[in-house]
Amino acid sequence: MGKYFGTDGFRGRANESLTAVHAFRVGRFLGRYFSRGKGGRARIVVGKDTRLSSYMLEYAFTAGATASGADVYLLHVTTTPSVSYVARTDAFDCGIMISASHNPYGDNGIKIINGAGEKMEERVLNLVEEYLDGGTLPLATGEEIGRTVDYVAGRNRYLAYLLSLPRSSFRGLRVGLDCANGSAWAISKAVFDALGAQVFAINAAPDGRNINSECGSTCPDGLCALVKEHSLDCGFAFDGDADRCIAVDERGELVDGDAILYACARYLRARGELDGDGIVATVMSNYGLLRSLQEEGISVKLTEVGDKFVYEEMVKSGLLLGGEQSGHVIFRKYATTGDGVLTAIKVAEATLESKCPLSCLTRGFKRLAQSTGNVRVADKRKTLSSSAVLACISEAEKRLSGGRILVRASGTEPLIRILAEGENASECKAVVAMLQNAVRSATEEM
């Protein structure tokens, strides 16, 4: 991770660690970089989520890019995967998504997507960081100054693409959607309505401040209650920019990213569509996923946390399905990044085509006990290298005999994330509490 860009873009508190000036300068650099590289006017497509600060950052970025000679095409409120789709299908030099994903509304972020619809290469991000730290660039003048273009047509083409994916109508399917008061508000209900499902949507009234607020993929309790109250067939919860999806089965039970991978891997394998008979997951995935899929003859490759690393391994290994426990799921045949709405479509399709409820599709998944916890810190690297923390990790590994410990820095927030996994749930919980105390103590002593 760089000084500004983590595993999923430049993220921080709006107008504190991520300001309008930062957005302007990112626009200045990318506008100049891609215009100079092609010997003409660069084309950049921009989307945003529903945060209060997204408009500010969108306009600041656009001012910077046009001042450097690029044309900027505005998708307005949309999803991260839609920006990825439009960037690669409409021959843009790059795409920008203004979003802090699952973070609270006071945070925001700038995600940069390359012309192939993938996360931007580290080489380019490093150049952006160098410019942010004091670089200078000439301003475009006269006819070289860029322009802005209303490009809602691009978002509409993405909607049409999603509608083309299912094998059959969803007529008769009763679906709950938790839109997280975010980007999915503008897309998910429209898609499921058009596919013929009977839709029950909640958290679909964004006001700039309520994105991810006690709702969405990180807090799906409301969706679980909705599914049970209305006897729905399934439900889907998205995050702020709708690149994640967490499902709920007909009993109101959660189906996280690991369970979605399990269900979809078996479904695709049965149809002969799981190339390589394997999937890609991350080290945060429950090891029960590996064991359960191996019993089905399906292999699992593990990567670092982050859907960019998942996608890179999928390309390298020639695999078509991969994702994270958090709900980033990639169907490489259809997309180059995690897409929450696409994932919801494929899960709904699997239930209909298999002629069985979602709970049936996940029945063979034998999950190990797992406990997680977070600690907010000022310096992630320094905390993780603390001798006291390292000693506590060693002690925790001894206490959790036969299990595993994972202590890592978050790539998107100022947090140390802790995971303990094993056969005994209470032991896992106790070990996480012990590690949280060690991290807090180390932080206080710095």
C-alpha cells in the first residue's frame, strides 16, 4: 500500500485526510497523463455514490481533469462495477469512482480503474502519489481545455447488460433488496423489477448522510427480518457502491461471500461452466470453504485480501469464479471486478434453475468456528511490528491448537483486523479479545 492509495483506492475522512484539493490534483495528473500518452484528448468516465461529499469530490476531480485537457463523462450516481463496465466497453482511458464503499458517510474515496475495467496498475498509482506530494504540471489552454459530458447513456447500457445475463425470467420470485441507501438504490430494484421478480426494497431513500447507516451488507439484520416477515424466497444486501453482495436465504439466515462462492461453484460445476474445477478466495475465507469444496472435487486458491488480488489470480490461473467472505464476488466471464447486483442475479438464477431454495444450495458448506475483531490505530505498520503484539500472536497460536490466527492491517481503514478460527467458538472469541487488548495496549504506548 502507498501513502495515499490502499487496496481499494484513496480513502479517508472527507475534507480531512481526503480533500477537494486532493481530488483536483488526481484529476490534474490523470488528465495530463492520458492526454500526453495518446497524443490527444483523454477520455475519463466518472461515477459516484450517494454521500454528501461525493458531489464535491466529483466536481473537483472533473475540474482538475478538464484543466489538464481531458474530456470527462459523468455517469452520476451509479455503482463501481458500472464504471468498470463502461470504461472497458466504451474505450475510455480510465474510470473514476467516488466512493468509500462500506465506510460511513463522513468518509469518501477515489477508486481508479484502467481502460480494461480493472483496478489501476500500481505503477500509475505511484506516479499519482508522486504528483500529490508536490509535482507540477502545465495547464491546458485555449482549445486544449477539456469538457464535461452527461453520460447517463453509459449507465443505461450497463443496466441493459445486466438484464441480458439471466437464462430465464424471474417471474414468481419474491426478492428482498437492502440498497444501503447507496448506489444500488439507482440500479438494483430497476433490474429485478424488469426481470419480473416481486421486489421488496428497503434502505432505498438516500439523503447523503444515511449511506451504510445500520443497513446494507455490513448490517443485514433488517433484510433478514424483511425476508422472514414477508416469506420471501431470498434477499440481497449491498454496500455503498454496490460491489459487494451478502445474501439471505428463505429462512432469513445469512449467506455470506464464502457461502455464495460455495453455492455458485457447485452450480457452475454441475453445468460444466467452472473452468479448471476451481475458484479463488482470500486468506479471510473460512477454511470450512476449502474443506467443503475439496470434498466436491473443487480446488481453492488463496490470495491476499482485496478483490484486485482475487482477480489477478483468476486471470493467472484461468479460473472464472472468485471472491471474498465480505461479499466481493467476481464472475470473470461477465465482469472484471466484484459486482453486487450481478452476484444477486446469478444467485437468484441458481435457485430458479436448480429448482430448490437457497438454503439447499449451501447445505453442504461446513463452516469452522470463526471470530473477528477490529482495533482502530494511528500507525498500522508500527502496531503490527510491536514486540508485544507479536508475542501475543505467538501465544494465541499456541492456545488455539489446530486453528489459525490472522492479524493484518486493513487496506481501506485505520484498523487492525483480527481473525481466529478453529473447532471451538468460545476459544476463538477469547483469543480475539486477548489480541484486541494487546493491540490497544501497544497503540497506547506509542
